[in-house]
Amino acid sequence: MRCGTALAAAACLFILAGCAPKGPADAGAGQSSVPVIHITDLTRPHGDPDDHWDAATQFALNKKGLIDLRAVITDNLPALGAPDLEGIAQLNWITGAGVPVGVGETTYNDSAHSGLALLRKTLEESDSPVAIHVVGGCLDLAAAAKMWPDLFKEKVKAVYLNAGSAEESQTLEYNVALHPQEYSEMFSLPCPLYWMPCLQNTDEWCAKGGVPGVNSTYFRFTQGRLFKEMRQDLLNYFLFALTKGEAGGWLEALSAPYDSEVTDFYGGQVRNMWCTAGFLHCAGLSVWKDGSVQPLGRDSGEEVFRFVPVEVSCSPEGRVTWSRTDKDCGRFIFEVTDLEAYEEAMTKALGEAMSWM
């Protein structure tokens, strides 16, 4: 997420590599973990390293057994860099998973290369409906909904859409600006939609930066806080991304010895984050004001975020209009319940998730 508008090796890496919502998954004992597809604009060199934190969070939830991560699909954005298949291969290696990764399309068409083919295969083979997270552009998911409407309606449980701004802004938020028309189509999908605006107001963000908001998922933390508690290979995964490590060296990089100078340098950087709450919510989890990760549904008053029902529409240009409602509408917007506690609580929760690796 940024402000603005906008393969023999690959084959090997593919292998390695009122209506209060309760979430698609229940993390309670005896419950099956929800199948998940993660669609991301993960690139090498990175466009924004929050994508690497997001991917690691999904793999941590998968390792913990809270989700069943079935596939990762990367956006295909040649101007920004190559899809980071190596980063997914590293996470597969670290966690002992075998999550396949496919590369999305550059423009909409009626063909299906690796990303769309993987998405279709994953939906067809799943024995239960799949939750899909979109943390980049919407092109591939919109294409899938058009190409296979019956499959989509039958097999998609919910979509978590990490994009947009909650308030009307002249400037389109980065993820929206990638594919405004396809973004607008997300709001008419035949499944529940959990809308997670990255920003409260994009114009204000571009003018000031670092602006929190009651409907914005944004929080930030200093990376060193979480680096100091990490296992070495996971730390090396992050450093390989942050240092824009040389292509082809992904496996060797994981076994590199601790480097205090590099770790301290990147540990001092502040990382902007947007998507963590949706990953946890999909897994049947919430975050309390003390930063603890708790099961959804306790209604304790301690939760720092929730999803509330809305009536919402979006123009083909990516402009959203919404209002709260008491109707059982299948459309929800992210809401921070305690702005003062949110950032620290989410940082602690992200640190706990990294400990599951």
C-alpha cells in the first residue's frame, strides 16, 4: 500500500513456494480451519515491505492451524518489479508448508495463466467455501468472478478487501488506482465482503502521512520491536526482502548468521501496516486493548476493532459511497473501537503471530 496512482526457476518456486459479523472461521476447539487464498502485490525488489509482513502473517496462521492457506497469487505489475516467488518459497521452507503460488494477469482477458488457473483449481478442489484476501490490486479476482460466476458463487465464502479510503477523496488510494473498474466490481460480488479501507482520507494522507482514522486499518511499528523476538530464519526472510537480496539466493539467505549492523539498521525503520486485522478476523480471532489475541464472539468490550454492516456502492471510477445499516446486507466496513489503544494492540498481536512461526 502506497500513496499515489498509479520462469524454469518460477516452476521450481511454484512447488516450494444488527447483523454483527462473526467471521468466516471459528477458531474454537473442534472447528475446521477456513481455506484461504491470499492475493498480494508482493514484488522483488519490494514496493512496500508491509506485503512481506502480510505474507508472513498468513503463513503463521497456517502453521498455527487457524487457517488452511491453499494458494498465494501475486499481482503482475512489471513497472514495480517481479512477483516475489522467492519470498513465498522462503515462507514455505520456514514453516514446512507447501503452499503453491501463481502469477496474475497484467490486463483483463479471458485466458487463465498461472494465477487465475491456480485460483480456479483451488476453488474447484476445495471441499468447503474459501475466504479470499485481496491486499493489492483487484484485477485477478474480478476476472475470476466474471469467468466462472457459478464457481465463484458456490465456493467463495467471503472476500476481505484491503483497499480504498473511507472518506471521499480526490486522490485514489494506491490499491484502487491500480484497477479502479475492477475495484468497483468487488462491491457487487455474490458473497460477503469485508471492506478494510487502508486510509480514512487519501488526500489527507498524501498531505500529512501517518493519519489514523476510525475506519482506517492503518497502524505502524518500529520493526526492531518484533525482530528481537524472532527465530533467525524468519528474521533473515525479512532482511532478504528489506535489503532487496539478490535473486537466486533465497534459500542460502535463510541460514545466514546474525548480522547486528544490518538488523539494527532495518530494525530502526518504521513499518506502515494495513491488513493484519482482516487476517486475524478471518481466522476467528480478535485483538483486545492489551494486545492479546482472543477468539471472536466474546463481546467483551475490549476489542480494538470490529466490522459493522453497511450499504455501499462504488462507481466504475473507484468512488465509494456508504452508510451504516441494521440490515443483514453481507457488506461490512472495518471500524476501530479505540483509536488510542489500536496501534499498540495491533503491534503486540502481530508480534504474537510471528511467534507462531
